Amino acid sequence: MNQWMELADRVLAGAEVTDEEALSILHCPDEDILLLMHGAFHIRKHFYGKKVKLNMIMNAKSGLCPENCGYCSQSAISKAPIESYRMVNKETLLEGAKRAHDLNIGTYCIVASGRGPSNREVDQVVDAVQEIKETYGLKICACLGLLKPEQAKRLKDAGVDRYNHNLNTSQRNHSNITTSHTYDDRVNTVEIAKESGLSPCSGAIIGMKETKQDVIDIAKSLKALDADSIPVNFLHAIDGTPLEGVNELNPLYCLKVLALFRFINPSKEIRISGGREVNLRTLQPLGLYAANSIFVGDYLTTAGQEETEDHKMLSDLGFEVESVEEMKASLSAKS
Amino acid sequence: MNQWMELADRVLAGAEVTDEEALSILHCPDEDILLLMHGAFHIRKHFYGKKVKLNMIMNAKSGLCPENCGYCSQSAISKAPIESYRMVNKETLLEGAKRAHDLNIGTYCIVASGRGPSNREVDQVVDAVQEIKETYGLKICACLGLLKPEQAKRLKDAGVDRYNHNLNTSQRNHSNITTSHTYDDRVNTVEIAKESGLSPCSGAIIGMKETKQDVIDIAKSLKALDADSIPVNFLHAIDGTPLEGVNELNPLYCLKVLALFRFINPSKEIRISGGREVNLRTLQPLGLYAANSIFVGDYLTTAGQEETEDHKMLSDLGFEVESVEEMKASLSAKS
């Protein structure tokens, strides 16, 4: 049995991946990429079979952010020519939900820029969420920034299922990316969300000049955080941001990162997120042997490929979309 | 060691694939596709590393064919609205060669429809070939139909390197596809080419309602024929031909077929040919773990993807194009 299948079996039996094993995943020779992805698939298949979860982003508030995150086109220091607008109205949030539902997308992610939401912004989201739940029954994820406990409770009570706040990078590397808030600020928000009963969603951005050990650390931190859903972004460097021009990723390395996240977080929803198309390129399909989830449509300020291309990829692989009904069933099984 | 690596090692040690093993390749569970392709890659890598040979088709004469091949839009019974024209002039053949050379394509395939070439048509090809060889040094493959020994000799003496004449399908299935000439006619032409010193190129078209045993038989017949170059076409059913609407292939099965051809013909140039884009679709890159050659640009009467897409795929895989210089070196090593 090859080393990846052997490690996969041990992970399925409950073993944790050592840093050394994790490093060997990231250093997997390109010639063995198919074996590595087959090992990751062995784990992915155990928990999710060949199902793929579809998520859609509603960029509910754009720009106007006081933070200085180096990757983000919406930050206070970004000169990227993006659209800036306050929280969209309820109708727009509902339209987005309808579109997700019509496209058989199970999870609707309401994302708002900013350090953290004002109570008024929480009101707006809460108001729309109740109607979305009644009308479409979608799984709703809110991503509004640093959160206060009472705000988390209000979101939970309104029917929000999941709360996203990425750790983005390792604790070591965090201050190289952002100084306007701390790594612990981010961890706290995820903990606050968890304590309110919201399902924690927290992920990473790979390709921000971090070390391989940083990548391992972030994957393990997300495991320690027990994030249910882990979005793995690959830096899509945007002109006008501090990380402009950074381009250190290639498709094969991105596959190894996805495999690493699967080995370290065997049972979790691992989502190939921002930068999928521009970094995995023609090898996108291989990513789904490790990941079991994607965003359909556009990201916050960068475009995603046509939704039809995503479905072609899934059918070519012989994979199936997790339907809204199946998602609802798994949601109620958890609550 | 998994069964495919074990089989690959035995093949590399000189073993021949049994029909039972061949059938198990075509029946490989989709869940094990990465293991199968890794096994095929183990063989491909042994003979070709990560190099990919690029070929380009010049459709030198189109339509006007008296034969009744069911797959072909140029046949006497085809109602497909294709362009028909006699053998193009020397300038056009030279222009095509220049384009191939400029695109770093090593092999230039001069293809002419028809049962077999007239001596005048052979003259035209011979005339252009001498100049192409002197000017660009490309590897030249001629594909002119059923060939007479003296014609083969003239092509060889003029500098043609390779002669293509596909067997297309198994002996059993041949008459279901074509009745205007026989399977043996095709075998004879390849033998005639070989006897004249031309490198034999002969391949198949998969997806013409053949059985899996037929696919195995054709792969083994090409081995028996000792074809140096094996184009594997996947039926691109064309409206107006007898095989119109036939659509029995899917990307994963096409990968298994490519793996089968590699296991059965370990050392040969296996080219993903016609129908690559429409049948392998988003899994095209995986095909190159078994095959080591592709056509760049259009096929005879169907379009290929943009040449830039082919190069993106190769670079995403970490594979490299065999340069014209490398091709020349391998050519002279053979002669």
C-alpha cells in the first residue's frame, strides 16, 4: 500500500497527521500527485462519498473597511478600483437567496465587509434571514467580521446556521498580513459563534508568502478550532493591494494543499474557495478528490467561472451535487 | 502495491497484458481512476518522462471520398456540410509547415481524403515534403489512404518519416463501420509502409458502438502491427453520417481506454486524437498521464481547442513540450 493510502487509513482510524507527515504531503513529488489525491479521496469518500456541496456568496456590503488586510481589495489601504456600498436592502438579500435556490445551491453566504457589524446591520441580516429560511429553507452562513456574543445569539435565533470568520493564515504569519486586528481577535470571533450554537466556518488564504509550516499550522489551528466548514482560498493577488503581483502558487501545489487540509481535517466540509479558477486552472477537477465543496458564481470582488462550467466538471468526474433537500436533511440531523 | 502499479511493473518487465487484465482496466471502478492513471503514468514516464509530442494536421484534400466509413464526414454516404477540395497546392502545404514550426510543433501530418492517393497526388506531396524537410526539418507524417508499395517508397525517399493508416476498430467490428474496403486492406497498407521504411502510425476510433473486447482487440492488433505511433480518437459523431447521434462515451471511460492503450503498447507514442475536447472535456489533463502526444489545432472537419489552452494544460500538469530539436534528435537516433 502506498504511503498516502496508509496515512489515509490511519487518519480514518483516528490518527492525527504529524508535522513531518504534513510536510511530506506538501513536498509530494509531482509524479505522485495522483496517488496523493487518491489517498485524500479515500478519506473524502468515507465522509462525503462523491457529493459536492455548493455555496453561493452574496457580497452584501463592499469596501468601506477600516482594516488593513494585505490580501483584500476592500481594505482601508487598498487602491483597487472596487465597488463600495453599504449593506444592501432586504430585497437584494432575498433575490440572492432565490437565485441560489433556483441553482440548487445549498448554502447562501451573506458576506459584509468591515471590522465587525453594527447592530443595525445585524438587524438587516436578521430581518432577511427569517424570510429566506421560511421561503427557501437554504442553509445560511453569515460572514460579517468580528462578532459580539449578543450579535451571534441574535443571528442564531433568526435562523442563521453557520458563521464564517477565517483565520486566514498562521499565528506566526498573521501580523505580516494584518495589523489592524490580531489573530486572537479572529479566533475569539469563531469561539463566540460556536458558543451561540452557530456552526463555525473558518478557513485560510494560501499563497501569501507564508512558509509550508505556516500552511500546516493554519490547517491544524482550524482543526483545533473544530471548524465544521473550511474554505481554502488561493491568493488571487489584486492590483492596488499590498500583495499585488504575488504569484507563488501552481496548480499541483494547490492540489497538495487541498490534500493536506483533507488529511488534517478528515471529516470537515473543505471548500475550494477564492482563487480556484486562476490557481488550479485546468486541474480544478482533481481538487474535488480532496475537497467536497465549492463556491458557485463570483467571489467578493473577483469573478468565478460560469456556473455551467462547474456542473460540467462535476458530471465529468462522475460526482453529484448535494441537493438542497439532502443539505436540509444533514442540517436537521446536526441540530 | 495496488493492482495497477503491479501490472505496470510487470509490463515494464516485458509481460503482456492478458485479455482479462485488459477488461479489468476498462472496468476499473471510477473511484480508482487516479490509481489506474498513476499506473499508466508509471509506464509512460519510463519511456517519455513528462514530455508531450505535439502534432498538427494539414487537411490537404477534403471530401470527394468514394468510401463509406460510418464515422467520417467526408465519405461518399455523408450528408455532412463539409468543405470539399482537391489536393491543396504546394504553397499551402508549406504554409502549414511554417505554422507548425512556428508553434514548436514537432510532427506535421499531411492528410488527404480518398480511398488511396493517385500518383499525381503522391507527386504533389513529394514535391512539398522535400522543401519542408530542408526548410523546417519537421517530422512529416503522410496519411493518404490505401497505399501501393512504389508510392510508399517514393514518399520515404522524399523524406516522409511516418505513414498513418488507422485500423479504426477491431477486425470483428470493421464491417459494421465500413464495407467499401476491408480490415485487411488497412493492415496491408500499414505493412507496405513499414516495408518501405516508413514509421507506421495506426490507431483507433473508440465509441463506435464497439464492445469492450473490440477495444482490447484493436489495442492488441496495433501492438501486433508494431505501430510506432497510435492515435486514439474518441468518436465525435457528426450529423449527416451514419454514426450521427452516437454518444456512448464519458470522460472517465475515455481515460480508462487511454490507460489500456498504454498498458498494451507501453513504449509507443500514444496520441489523444480526434474528439479529445468533446469527450474528455474537463478531464483532458488526466489523459496525458497515459498518453504522451496530442494534436494541436483543428482535426479534419472538427475544431480543436485553442492552442493556448493546450499549452496551459501542459504547464498546469508540470509537463513539457517535446521541442522540434528533441524530436529531430529522436528521429535521427531511430534512422
